[in-house]
Amino acid sequence: MAVYTKLIKKDISSLINNYQINKIEKFQGIKKGIENTNYLLKTKQNKFILTIFEKRVKKKDLPFFMNLMEKLNHKKIICPKPLRTKKGTHITNIKTKSACIVTFLEGKDKTILNNKNCFDVGKNIAKFHKVTTKLKLYRQNSMSIHRLNGLLKTIKFKSNQITPNLKNTLNLCLKDIKNKWPKNLPQGIIHGDLFIDNIFFNKNKFSGFIDFYFSSNDYLIYEIAICINALCFDKKKNKFVMNSSKIKNLINGYESIRTLSKKEKDALNVMCRGAALRYLLTRIYDYFNTPKTALIKIKDPIEYLQKLIIHNNLGHYKDYYK
């Protein structure tokens, strides 16, 4: 469930008056996603996505996201393009909330990626990074490793749920990762949330990235670590198993466009640990802190606990890339 703000035809008509868009023939809420409200808008000729920003996206960050997507389109990176209103702004308001309309991206997400898909994803991430290292835009990563202490402190832990001594284990793991976190690695703007539902394919061919609302400036290799966690594990019965072939193809695809330095490769393990912990903490937060009455499907924290344990037992770059 991801339609938090309910709209009627009158709301849509009033909103569209702010844009150079033909009459909306049909609109419908999109249930995928958990952060914002999304509607599919259809005219006779075109389709668009209306996004209404809910609580987790800060208003001050919206210009960064809009400018990023606009600049990426100018550089031929395939992603939605935000429309400008008649007044020339990207952001409008509906029901006291900020909103935007972006172009519709053809294709859809895949349930499972094969090796070729992973290669193509890696290749297109590198193209994205090559562009973003030159963009004069900046947003601090609100979910960086150095910001996770604050998140950890807000979790309302309940005894003996998920796993024994969970709070203590997480504190020790975060301390160790922070102590080993490298300095002075290549940086740029990363997407920051390249899960399988934010990567589109059309007839099994890569067709673009969507949902840039976690984008920020960070280490480029951290993006690869997020993708290893999100895309390169297979579920076998109730356990998640790392797929080295998918990782190899992801990295080979990336390096077909941008070569990873030795320092980046040496940092891969701690980056993977940090990325796994970041998503584990947000899932644990939702697991313990979300009211039972909330219309949100809580994602299982066990998945990222298993992934974190796997990374904790690895070390060298070659442990991933055999």
C-alpha cells in the first residue's frame, strides 16, 4: 500500500491546470513503493507519473532531486524527466503537500535478474556515475554510515524478538564498520536505492532507473555495495545465499565503462557490510516502531541480518569476485 493521499478527478483537473498537459483521460493510484504516493496519469497521447511527497522526503531536498533528473536527461541517462509548471518550477502543491509530475518510463521491474541483466545494470550505473561526478549538485547522504547511530537510538527494541541480544550486536557491528570505513575514495552522486523495483527493463533490455529520492553525494563504490546486497543474493528456502556470478557480471559491466581503483576494491567488504547494516536498521526500525494499524507492509529484517552475517565472514574483494 503506497497511496497515502487519496485524490479525486477534481483534484487532478485542478493540478493539471498548472502544466502544459492535455486533458487527463484516466488516472489511477500505484500501489508499489512505500515512501511516497504515486499516480499514473494518462492523456490520449502520453502517460505521466504524479508523485506526492510524504513525510520521509524533506522539502528542502526536492530541488536537488528535480535538478538531478533534469540534468541526467540532458546527458542521455535514461530516467524520468520532471515537468516544469507554467511558472517554470518543478514542484507544485496538492492537498498541502509538495508534488511533481515526471515523464513515464517504458518498461517494468523484473522479479529476478539473470547474469546478463546484472552486467547491463552495472554498465548503466557506471554511465550514471561518469555523469554525476561532473555535476555541480550536492546533497549529504542522510543515511550514510555516520548517520546510523541516530537511527539506532530511535529503535524501540523488544526483548528476544528477531534474534537474542540484537541491540548489542548492532551497536558492536556499527562501531566496527565505522572504525574501518575508508577515507578519500572516488565520490559523486549515487542513486542510493537501486533495488530491483527501481530498475526497469523493456523486453529484457535495460530501459532506465526510477525513484531518485535517496540520491546523494557519496562513495561510488558504496552504490555497488548496495546493489550487491539488493540484486546479487538468491533465496533458497528460507535463507539468502550470495550469487558470485551475478556480482562478477555486475562489476564487469561497471568496469566496461569505469575502472574500479585498488582502493575501491579493497573497500568493497566494509562497503557491503555498511550497506547491509543501513537497510537492516531501517527494516528493524519499521518492524518495532510502526503501529500495527498502519497501512504499510513491513519488510522482513531477517533478510538483511542474514546478508550482514555473510559479509561479516568475508574480507577480501576476491571473496566476492571469483
